[in-house]
Amino acid sequence: MTDIHFSTTSVGSARLHVLNSKKFKTTTVVVLFEQELSEEKVTQSALLPNVLQRGTQSYPTTVQVKQKCDQLYGANLFGDVFKRGGRHFLQFGLDVANGDYLSERPALLTEGLQFLQEVLFKPVTSNDGFSSSFVNAEKKNLRQRIESLKDDKIRYAAQRLNEEMYKGEPHALYNYGQLRSLDAIDERSLYTYYQEVIQSCPIDIYCVGDVHPEEVKALFETQLGAHIGRQERPSVEALRNDQKVEQVNEIVERLEVQQGKLNLGCRTHVTIEDDLYPALMMYNGILGGFAHSKLFMNVREKASLAYYCSSRIDSYLGQVAIQSGIEIANYDQAVSIMKEQLEEMRQGNISEQEISQTKATLTNQIRERLDSAYGLIDFAHHTQQPTRKREVEQLLQEIADVTPQQIQEVAQQVELDTIYFLRDQGGIDGE
Amino acid sequence: MVNKIEHAQLKETLYQEKLPNGLNVFVVPKQGFQKTYAIFTTRYGAIDHDFQPPGKQRIRVPDGIAHFLEHKMFEQRSGEDVFQQFALQGAAANAYTSFTRTAYLYSCTENVEKNLTTLLDFVQEPYFTDENVEKEKGIIAQEIRMYDDTPDWRLYFGLIQAFYQQHPVKIDIAGTVESIYEITKEHLYQCYETFYHPSNMVLVIVGSVQPEQIIQLVAENQAKKNFTNQAEIKRFFEQEPDQVRTRRNDVQLAVGVPKCMFGFKERASFVGQKGDDFLRQELSTFLFLEYLFGQGSDFYQSLYDDGLIDEQFGYDYSLEDGFAFSMAGGDSSDPERLLARVEKEVPGFVQRGLDQTTFDRLRKKRIGSTLRLLNSPEWIANQYTRYQFAGTDLFRMIPLLEELTVDQVNERMREHVDFEQFATSVIKPSAQVSKE
């Protein structure tokens, strides 16, 4: 496979990963700051990217920032946070058109990077703080974002499962933080926090497009080198969670809903760091990753209980989470069919067809991610996180080599931890 | 014969052939991509509920049938659903039903030709039984329930139902739990026979393929099947007055934040354009919506700073054969104040219009965003199909944007933004969470 490997150098104490690819009509830049995932920091981390996008010293109003993006042929400026491996990442990026496709042939990457540099390092400040109107508006926006989590019942149920399963641990934290931390944040405290992030969090910069690695490196050096500096940026320790299940935790929550959301959380005791990781991917694929999987076939196709029923892995936590939407009265039947599927896996009742289908679809899923700049960056970032690194070809080979015994070995370690059910308000004393 | 059309500036080449049975095939090769994405679409969607199959009686079918049929196409005579076959061949298969189209698709990085044959064959070999039709009802009922609990969908649909009095666009795509229970295998065969003739369908393939070779494969596959020429399908749509059904549609749901969506229903005289006119109307509407509601507009920023909208606020324009409307909205802490400001301030922006500088800026944005979308084989294939049905070509988009003038956009804005045609949909929070 060509066009998939990044070459890594450095810009000050940041790592710069560049991939030259001619297949995209835009150039994508992503800057990641690695931060710890903790109750103290999560809300500030979630707020910061939005405040930084509000204005810079040269473009002090948000309308000016947005119009600058428009002028750069609709440059897509973005900022967000995500959780991975018990860490929290602040993500900033810019996606600009490749001028070769435009009649004016503008040099959009150079101008775009200068703009991104401003957004990251030259915010609007006053009295040792950010602009208070930006911070207040963004606090309001974040508050609304947190409050609206329950509006998307599928996401809400997934988050609630994690809160129950990892109670008291950082993994339980919502990606966008918590309401109770929001009030204490002001323009000064957030600015102090910002200084800490830009001065000490490890930085990874990714660039994908029809670019020359040396030219891009020089460009990043010019734009970002001085701001990043050469000081050491100690890596944040990844949080692990590998405790044994003592008792299955059953949670029922009530809301005015038509459909029940049934989510099951399992501990597999296998993570991306382990030899068995490809076998865990196969385990999940056979159990519920696809439309040929056991959960889809049995809960949906055979029993007609659900429209969606699937499972997914958190590679760092070693969690397998099952999610489905069911008729509330069918709770017992659905739970029992799901448990049967876990048991089938444990017994090794897996056909040759299931194995070859899952190898083929899993391989396809991984390869397809390489067709988007964000997929490529995401994959590169994944390989960079653990101490155990697997490049794409190696991972594909390991998946091809997984044996039924290895899948069963994973299955026998899997423990059901939590059953979470979101249901309606009626029938409190049972059906 | 295969036609080849080069779009030099975009560095894209399109290959096209219309086969003897009427099937129109389009291929866009994408160098360097791992995947191939193929989509086989019939011009048949949720709105086609009243029709006359060639040579037969006019019929009216239950709501949600196009979508039901889409689900049932995956069933095969062998008893195994076709997902199993796609999985063995390493493909991710799917399907969707919109108001006007039903599409079957897959993407894969290996076995492109085998998967293409599987796609053509399963869509062209229906197998419905009383039993397999019955079994699907529970599944689709859960799909409907899922949408009932999805506030964004309720908000969107609430606005459509505020706009339309008669036209079937007002009917939910999946139907209702009641209407789907009326569906029988006879209904499904009637719809299938009417709308799945190759002459009513389009196949688009985008990705890592040899265009002539793949078209050859499709041609051979089609030549083996016995399709007789089909006369025109007569479709009947209820006459829709210009007036909106209601100015306001309110719903209460278990949400944390209220939601508000508003927009303008297109008058009948601006619906039904074809070819470049269709594309020009769509592009100019998007440009003025960006001027009014885009993130670079003063109005957006002022609403945002007052906490009346958040970053999820967005706008869209739907232009289809038979209906069209604009919509803007999202989460809002105070829908009443938001709507009051829209009604008060939008007329002023329309009155003043876009100036040349603003127009140039917004057009640049649109051109750059379109280039970004062309990175996606999925987007190209889906949009190519849609524009094909509208009698135009996706790749005309950038040339037409370059030709567009500020006067055309202002004129379009003044004909569309008419508060006589305005309606809103609002979702307010109801019950509280309780934990056991």
C-alpha cells in the first residue's frame, strides 16, 4: 500500500507527521495537545478550543475569523476534544483547498497555517485573561451542549453506561465536562489553564495532502516553531482499568421515551497493548460489529426485537459495549438473547463462515479508513499511543492470522459488568 | 457506447453508458483510493404512494411502503439475507429511502466485481413471502420508535408538516406503526414491478476501478436478464396550495434544551426546474442562506452571543421534484426570542441584499467546500445520482458557481424569503429524569 505512511520529524518539542498524498483536493492539518483526563481539567479542556476560535489579535471578532475562513476558499477551522486511552486530547485543525484546483491558484496552505498559528497562540486578551465576553458566551454554549446530551438517547445511554461502569474513575467523565465545574471557570482561570496547555502538553501535528514534507516542515517551523519552543513536554500517563467483575450491576433509568435503550458493558481484559488485540477485534466483529454478526442476526433478524443491535470496542479500556433499541416490554427476552450470544462466544460456537466474513469485513473497514485524511490521521495517532505499535499492514496480517482458539481465549476472559436500561415512566412496579 | 467526459480543472473523468434495457451507468475512477463505492438507485421514494403501473389500474399504497420494500430487498430465495454474501466478499452494504429515491449501495476494497454482481442481482431478484414480510414489521416498528425519540428528526419533520397541507412529503418516510401493519407481499410486488425497471434506475460507481471494464461487466449482467421495455409510470400527487398548513408546530419531548427550526416553503412556481436551472436555483439559494444564517454573518454572531443559538445551528435547502423549502435552526434556550428576532431582522437583510464583496467571499467558500466534498467517493456517487434525476450534472456545480452573479442571488433571495411562506417547528422540554 502506498500513500499511507507518515514521515515523522519535529518542530521544536512537537512531533510533526507528514503524509504526501495526491488523492485529496484539500490539505488537512491537525494539531493535538495531550492532556490528562481528570475531573479538574476536563471541562476547561472542553471549553478552550471554542474560546480560541472566537478571535485572534489580527481578527479580533468572530465574524472576522469566520470571514477569513471564507476568504481562504472555505477553509474549515475546527477545534474539539476527545478521550482516548484514559487521556484527553485537545484537537485543532484546518482543512484548506489545494490551490491547484482553483482558477486563481492561491497558496492557501501558507496563509492557512499563519491563520491557525494566530488562533492557537495569539488569542484576544485583556487584563491577563481571555476576552470575558468570549468566555461567557462559550460557557453558555458548552452548558447547552452538556444539557443536550440526553436529547440524543443513543449517545445518552452510551454515556450513562460508562458512568455506571467506571463510577468514580476518570473514564466515567463526559467528553465535554460537567456542569458543576463550569461556574468556577472565568476568563483569567481559563487563560492560566491555556498557558499550561500550550507550554507543557505534548503536541502532535499531522499534515495530509499533496505537499512536500521538507517544504511543509519549513512552513511549520516558521509559523509554529517559536511558539512551541524546545522545552520538554512530559507524556501524560495512560490510565488503565483492569479490575475483575464481582457482581453484574443492573441499572434502570426512566425518561419519557417511546423506545427502551438497552446497553450492556463487558470487561474483556484485553487492550490494544496486548498480543490478543487482533483476536479481540475479531471477537467484537463476530459478536456485534457487522450486519452478519450474532447480535444482529439473533436480536434483529431472528427475534425481530430491534432495529439496531451492535457492539463496539474501546481498545484502550478493553471494554466491549453492546447497544440496542427495543420495545420496553421485551427487556427480559432481549437481555437473555444477548447473554446467550456472549455464552455462544465463550463456548467457541463460531462457524468458519463467521470467521471468514469477519476477517474480510474487518480488513475492509480498516482499509477504507485510509481513504480519508482524518481516517489516516486517526490511524496514525492510534498507532502512536500505545507502547505496542502496529502499522496498518502488520495489523491486517495479525487479523488474517487470528485462530478460532485465540477468539475463544478472549471470549473466556469477557465478563459482563453492567446492564443499563433507559425506559419510559410507566409500569413502575413491573409489567 | 461508453461516453467519456473530462473535467480538467477538477481532474475528474466521467464514463457513461446507457444500456439497451434503459439502465444508465456512470463511473468516476478515483486514483489512489483503496475503496470503490457503488450505488444502485431507483427513482422511487416515500412520496410515490399513488400511481398507475403501465397497463394496469391506478393504486394507492400504505404509507411507508418504499422504505419497507427497501428492507425486504435484502431477503433472498435461499433464505439467507444478502448481507451474508457481501460480508464474505469483504463489502459493507447498506440502503436508504428518501422522499424521492431508494438506494442500495456497498463499499469495498477487494472483490469489486463480485460485489457489483451481487448488488445488481439482489436488487433485481425480489423474494417476498407472507412470513418474511410479517417478520419485518417488528423491526421497522422499532426503527419508527427510534425516530420518535430522536428530537432532531421530530423537529425537522415538524417543520415539513407545518409547510405541507396535501403533498405526500408530509408523510413520514417509514410510515407509522399502524400503516406498516397493512403492508402485504402483494403490495411489495406491485411497487417493485412498477418502479424497479432498469429504465427507472441509475447505477453510479466511484473508486478504484477500470471504467470500461466495469461497464462491460454491468452490460453483460444486464443482457442476461429479461426486461421488457416499460412504458411511462404515471405518478399522482395531491395538489399543493402555496400557503403553509400552519405557521407553527409545537411538540413536547424529553429534551434538555429546547429546539427551534424555521424556514420558507417554496411557491409552486419555483418548483420543478430541470437541468442547469435546477442547479442554479439550488446554488443561489444556498449562497443567500449563507449570507443570512452562515457563521460569517453578523446576524448569526449576534444570535450566538445572545445565547439564542449554539454552534449546532445550521441551515439547509431541499429542492426536489414537486416540493422545495429552506430551513434553519437547532438548539435554542429561547425559541420565542429567536423567532421574534428572525421575523424582525431578516427582512432588513433581504432588503439590503448582498454586496459584491460579500458575494465573492461566499462564492469562494462554496467552491472550496465543494472541492472538499469531492474527496469523498460516497458524496460523489450519491450526489451524482441526485443531480442525474434532476436532469443535470454534479460536475456542472463549480462552472455554474463561477458564472453566478450577485444580482441573480439577490433576486432569488427576494423571491424565496417571503414571510407569507414562513413556518416554524418548536420542541419544548417535558418530563424530568428519575433514577431507580
